[in-house]
Amino acid sequence: MQEPVGEPATNAGTARLPSLVRKSLDAPFPAVRLRLYVRKDHGVALDGVALREGVSMIPVLILVVSLAALGQFFFSYCRSLVTVYSKLEISREALEGACLPAGDVAAEEFSRLFALVRKSGVIADDSTELRVTRLYYFLLTLGQQALRSLPSAYSWFYRERSSCAHMVGVALDRRIAYLRESP
């Protein structure tokens, strides 16, 4: 068995900080016995094998959990936006103006509709929502390409992308109505 490098396993919770701020965790973690460390050369030590200049992995785990929670919030927010907009209909005039057939908007129309919204020159209160939806559409496209071998996942991604295109169509409809009403 390899001898631990650095401090003994009993002081494995010690953070390597300047001596004035050195902090020691004397009590073992009640539920966690596995201790992880990251070396400056990106190596990792496990199970109390402390390395010189080791950093506890707890901040890294907190970062990972925080990013996962942020991602979950982002997808929930995007899905709720798309769901709200999917209940609104696109007017016949907007469909004709965008050269779209009546019925559902195809997912491939997203970029063209988004360009029409941007060219309209109308700054509306849904601009931030459209930017968020654009990022969501991009992530859905990546997911659809990655999971194209799974038919059910592929069709779900396509439906979500179509809903994003429908949302942009509704935004275009609002802008066309605003331009029609303005003098």
C-alpha cells in the first residue's frame, strides 16, 4: 500500500491556507468517510491520502450541485415560457407575412422567424424571453443531434423545438400587430 503523501489521514480535513488563516477540521465528517483532494497538476487523491497543497473537493461539489440546480431551473423556466406561448395562436396575417403554412410551425423555421423578429425593429417587453428561448432552442438542437438514435427522445426534442419556433412566431405576430396599429 502506498504511504500517504503530505499530512497523515487524521488531518486530511486541513485546508492548505496561509498560516494566519489555517483551519483544521478535527471532527470527522459524520456521514462521509471518503475525502477527495485536487492537486495543482489536476491530479486527485482519494481516501485520506492528502497531497501537498491539496484542496478539499467540497467547494467543487458545491459548484457542481449549484450548476445542476441552475440548469434545472433554466430548463423549467424555458419549458414554462414555451408552454404559455404555445397556447396562443399566430394570426393568419402573420403566417402569410412569414410565408408559413397554417397549422403547426416547423422547428426548422425558428432561425428565419427569429431573423424576422429582429428585422422588425420593434423593441418589445419579450426581448429577454426570446434570447432565453434562443439559447434553449440551441441546447435542444444539440440534444436532438446527440440522441438521434433514440426515436422517442428525438421526437420530444423536435416537438420542443417546434414549440420554440411557435413562440417566436407569436412574438412576430405581436410585432406585426404593433406596427399595424402605430401611425
